[in-house]
Amino acid sequence: MIEASQALPAAKDLRIFMEKTALLLNSDGSIYHLNLHPEELAEMVIFVGDPDRVSSVSQHFDRIDIKKQKREFITHTGELNGQRLSVISTGIGTDNIDIVLNECDALHNVDFKKHQVKDNIKSLRFLRLGTCGSITETVDVDELICSTAAIGFDDLMNFYQYQPSPTEVALLSAVKKHFHTLPAATNAYVAEADPTFIKQFEKFCHPGVTLTCSGFYGPQYRTLRAPLIKNNVLEIAASFTSSQGVICNVEMETAGIYALAKLLGHQACSVAVVLDNTVKQTVSKNMHAAVNSMIETLLGTLLV
């Protein structure tokens, strides 16, 4: 991750480095992992983690034009109330976000035949509909959290020339100070939601900072048999305060989505339904219904 004073390379400069091994295509000309052609992806993209959740979203479409699958990546593209939408299953973790978001960007902004960035760059919109755990008493199970910013303990953005904003720099400084006893804080990064995009969901969601972890068990201080370190990341996170707010929830994708989307010039917002609350030790009684309620609520809001 670069400092705020360092400049990012212009899009035209990136063309020099577009080698054949960077842009991998299938035999039919589709992009390697998503198995999509450029015309098959909408400019408004909904991310879900679970492949089974794709149909839970697309069943609300007025029509579905494209259905594609490769590995855990399922894509449905269609139309709802006159707006073209795509929904993609990313799988779990920012390693998969790195694949999916880069390939979504390439489908619109890279010339596959020339292996070059296009002259006219499109700005896409990414909305994550996910699940999370709450670490605050104020947000209980089955409620929605909209991530105003995300803290990445997953290391993804340390491989990119990511330029944080002044408010992101301030948040990162506070994070490194507060979490100094944890090794993961050394290479942490932070990224904020797109301020205009997030306004669409404020009425239905609790705003808060999100902690993005690199795994579900140890990195979120869960254990079945493997012993954990003494420093409880959730207890430390629960006592964090900053000018951007407190940490409300923990999950595994949002920081990567926010930072990579910003780096590539896209808008991103992440909303998650709370399935468990570690403070109250409560768990949703009907996770499937909670997820479906989130989908119906957010799809309606998205099209207002």
C-alpha cells in the first residue's frame, strides 16, 4: 500500500504492463474465472458470497438473459424495472474478491483482442449483500449493517498501489494504534464506502465500520479444537472508537471490495445481515429468511 503522497499510474500507462499472462481467456474468448464475455455483465453488479444465493436474488428479476457458471462463480444477468443487473457469487474471502472485481472491471474496461485498457473507462457499481457477525449490543441478529468503512486484516491491498484518502489515513492510524498487540494490524489497510452510493441504504441499515478478516475461525477468534493466541481480536475491536465511528461487525470481504473498487474508479457499498451477535451470544433463528428479507429490501431500495 502506498502513502497518500504517492501518485497512481494513469490508465494509459498501465497498458504497457498488460501481458498475455495477466489477461487469461478461455477458448471461447470469455474471461478465465467468471467465464463471461464483455456484453454479458451489467454495469450494476450485486455480489453475494454463497453460489446458492444468486438465484435468491435473480428470482426477483423481471427476466434473466444470461446464466453462467465456472467453479464457485455463478453469474445471472437480467433486468428489473427497466434496469440491467448482474448478480455474481464471489465465494468467501478477499482472495476471491481480487479475482471477481478485477475481472468485472476488465469485462468493461479492457480490450480483450488488443490486451489494452480502453480509452473510455466505465465506472461500475458494486453492491455486496452479505452476512456478518455483530460485535456490538446496539445491532442484534436479523438487522442490517451498512459498512461506512472497512478495516482490512487480510493483506490484499499491500500488493497494490492503493492511495488512501486523508480520512482513511486517519482511520488507519487509529487502527494500528488500537490493535498494536495483534500481528495482523502491521499490514492493515482501510477503505471507505462510496459516499453517494451508501446514502441509498441509510434508511434501512445501521451504519458502522466493518472489520474484514482473513478467515472465519481463528481470525475471528473462533475455535473448535485449534488453540488461539491470547489476544482476542473481537474484544479489542469492540472497544475501538474513532472519528469515523465504532466497529459494528466482522466479515471477510468488504475491505477488499471497497479498496479495489476505489482503486479502479468504481462505486461500492456493502450491506450485511447479522446472523450472530458475539456480545449477546445470540444467533438468528431463521438465517435463510433473514437473508431473503435483506435481498427484497435492498433490491427495492436500489431501484428507487
